[in-house]
Amino acid sequence: MSGVFGAVIDFWPVTVVVAAAILCMGLRKLTGRLRIFVLMIAGSIIGFFVSVLLHNAVYAIVFVRLLDMPDADEPVFFIIAVIVCPILFAVGVVGALITWLRERRLR
């Protein structure tokens, strides 16, 4: 799995800055369906990193410090980061590509 997401994990600051730039561009310059799909792409990237940070923070604070159960795990943010965000990213990329091609063909 680290081979697939290795570059994203190693260069996470750059990835977050690019996602924030995509988010700003989508909010300021795009309209209609293309805007929705581009915001979905940026939101899924940012959501992935937020979910990873929250997963680790909840595990460290709640399970290790408060409950003294280091064998337990927190599944909600993990599922969001591993399943929901990649699906949103794929839907956003495919939707943005189809919308962009349709708009380009109509011109």
C-alpha cells in the first residue's frame, strides 16, 4: 500500500498546498458542475489528511491516554480516509473530465 500512496505521504505538505490552490481556483474562477467536481477533488485531498490526523489524535488521546487501551482502534476516521476520500477523488476527477470535455465540445 505504501507503494501506491508513497508519494502522497512523502510530499504531504506540497499535496496540501496544491489542494488548497485547487480549492481557491475552484471557488474563484469556475462555475456550474465543473466547480462542484473540482471542489470535490480538493475536498477529498484535504479530507484525507484531516481524517488521518484525527484518526491518530483520537487514538493517542482517547485510547492510549484516557482509557489505557492501546490495543483498541478508532475506525471512523480511518474509513473516511481510506474508503470515502479516494472514492470522492475518483468521482471528482471523472466528473470534472466529462464536464470539461462536454463544455469544450459545445464551443
